[in-house]
Amino acid sequence: MKKSKSPDASDALFEVGDKVRVRDMPYMFYTRSQLYTRGVVGTIAALTYKDLIPEEEAFNFDGRIEQYYIVRFRQKDLWPGYAFDNDTLQTECPHRWLEPATN
Amino acid sequence: MSHTHTHGNPGDTHHKAAPMVEEITDYEVLEIAVRELAIEHGLFTAEDHRKFTEWAESIGPAAGSRLVAKAWTDPAFKALALKDGLTACKEVGVDWAEPTGVGTPSDYMEFHLLEDTPTLHHVIVCTLCSCYPRPLLGMSPEWYRTTNYRRRLVRWPRQVLAEFGLIVPPEVEVRVEDSNQKCRFMVLPMRPEGTDNWTEKQLAEIVTRDCMIGVALPKPGRTADVHPIQKARRPVKSSAEEPANE
Amino acid sequence: MSENRIAVLEATRKQDKAWETLAPRYGVTNPNPPWKTSLTAMCDCLAVSGALPALERRNTEDELAETLYSDIPSPERELLALVHTLVSRGLVSEADLVSRMKTVRARLEAV
């Protein structure tokens, strides 16, 4: 089965402070990538652990191990009209869901 | 034999004369029936079920409260807890690696303590499935598992906190932690005023479960989380209003 | 997830014997029925064994909690949702459930 082109375990890791965008990737069945973060730019807050990507096992049979990150978003960027400038939200993402963002 | 059966069995030592529900509901029967069938079909083993049940009955928020109280009184422990949560947990008697003896039920990888400051207030949710740091806090409260809390907290955190009686000033950052993967989180609230010279035990008493989720603040004198009973929104109607089969 | 009602579960809920209604009638103050931890353990076991992973179980539970069982309080709602999911997926048969409930009840009532 042809494997989709996607980030490789050898890609350079993101660092704390890097700006990243959550990729809007297709998924099968149940995903742990929440819809409300898709396409939004956040900042790497921490590197956590390396682990298997659960839903990707349906596409890639080599069970890739990837770095997971805590990504921090401004609530204003997640929700239109969010009224409090300072509020943030953090969630955890594996490397392959993220791409570098320049803005 | 189910050890949870309210009628008890010959030989049981029911030493308390507490009132009991003196009827066997279909719910009780259903739980036993489905469990027996599941075990017979090999979905899980009776032994694993017994271990997980015992674990569920043994856990509570006391270890979390002790961890917070210790962090408040011991700066070196606090630094450790913020850097290496799992090791700090061991010092309050919680080993995440073997909480049940059959591996962890929730497939965690790390534990992070979220430190509140005068300009930052944390609150925790799992929008996907209510992941919760059970080894430290015990069973999650029912409201934490509702879609009402899980969907609304990420979008309207301040409104949801206000419903719990917690108003956060606008200049303080409210940070929602959505634990959607394998990290587990707990809030390290700020130590409140009026607790100078308190012992760790006294401090632990005011660190309730709600304070460690982030929907309440610890206060002298506040030693319990109080919530209104969740009533069914639409109570079951009589059988005269049986809907047509779909 | 289909909203097909499952007869044995409908019969159970019709009795209106959820703990939050029942316990006050007997002056029992324990907030949870005695089988709640057993139910929790069952969900954990199903997740660990892979028979019903946590995320899938919670997704169907959420759906059922908002539709078919929206008027049932917790933890009865979670029990009904779990059994509904197991029956829908063919992991447990409704016929077996009906007959097992009869024998379990007879056993409990014989004590």
C-alpha cells in the first residue's frame, strides 16, 4: 500500500517558542486532533515524549514513533470574538500534525 | 460473587447498621449480567476486573492534596514536582507505573503540574474522553465527564468557572489545558492568604479535588467541594407516553 | 451510531430505579450505587484489552447520552450506553443478556 508523504521521524524537532500551525489532515475513525485547533497557529510550549501516532496506524503500517508537543494558542485565535486578550489554551500534538508557521 | 451486592451473603460482616437500598434493581442485575457475559466471551478477565475495581475503590484526592501541601511548604519539592512530576508523585506514595498492578488503565506517559501564579490561572479538561489524573485525584466527578463541561470549557472558560463560583479578573490569564493525549495534568493552585505556619496536614485539608482541576480556589475553612445534585433534565415519563418504535 | 432501542435496556430504564431516585427513599446517603466502581473497572478492562478502546467508547457514550439516554442520570446512563454499545457491536448478544439477567436476579433473590 502506497504510504502518504508525511513528516518523517528524522525531521528536525520543533523547539520551545517555535510558531506552528495545526495541519488539517484527513483522518479515519476516531482522532485525537480536535477540530477546533485545525489551521490555527500556536507556539510550542514544551516537548513531552516520543510515542506512536494512534490513528496513523490505519495509513502507515510501520508504527512511527514521533515527538509530541504541548502547543499553546491564544483563545482569540481559536474563537471569533473571544473577549479576553490574555487567555490561552494548550493541547498536545504529535509532530506530524504540525507545520512551521511564519506569522 | 459480586462483593457490591447490597443484600450481602451469609458470612458477610456488615458491621454498620446503615440503611441499605432494600431492593435489587435491574441496573444492578444488568451490570452483573453484562460483566459475566463479557468475561465468558473473553473480552477481559475476572482477575483484571477485580484488580481494577479494587483500585477504583481505593483512590481518592488525598495524594493530590498532599502533593500540593508539600509543594507549598518545601521549595525543593516544588521545583522537583514542576520538573519531574512522576518522581514527585512517588514521594506522596503514588507510582503511576503500577497503580493497579496490571498497568495503568489510561495509557498515560507523563504527569505535569500546572503552576498558578498571580497572573495565570489554569483549568483542566479532556474534550475527547475525560482523561483525568486518577492515581492522584481518584475518580473524576460526573460533571467533568459531561459534554456540557468538555465542550463549553474550551470555548467559554470564564463563564463555566463563574458557574462554579470562581470569577477570574480579566487581567489574569485563564489557560485551559486540554489533555487530549497521554500527558496527565493537575493544577498547583496558589497558597491562599491566612495560612501562615499551617502544617502540611492543615494545608492539605483545604486543597480539594476542585482546586486541583482548577474550578475552585483553596481557602481557609473550605474543606469540601459542594455541587448541586445533577438532576435529570427530562425525567422519565410514564409508559403512557411511549414513543413509536424507530 | 444507530439509535435503535434495545428492548432489554428499555425495560430496565422504564423501572425508574436510578440511584438518585432510589437512595433517598431508603435514607441512603451514599452518592453512588454499589455497582459504580465495578462499571468503571469494566470500562477500563475493555480499554486495556482492546475490546472497546476508551475514545471509541466515549464517543458512542456521548452520542447516546445526548439522544437515547439523555433523560437518564449518571451512572445509569453510562451503564446503559456501555451495554448498548457492546450489543450494537455484537460483543454481547441481547438474547444472552435477557436470559443472564433472569438467572442473576434469581441468584440474588435467593440469598
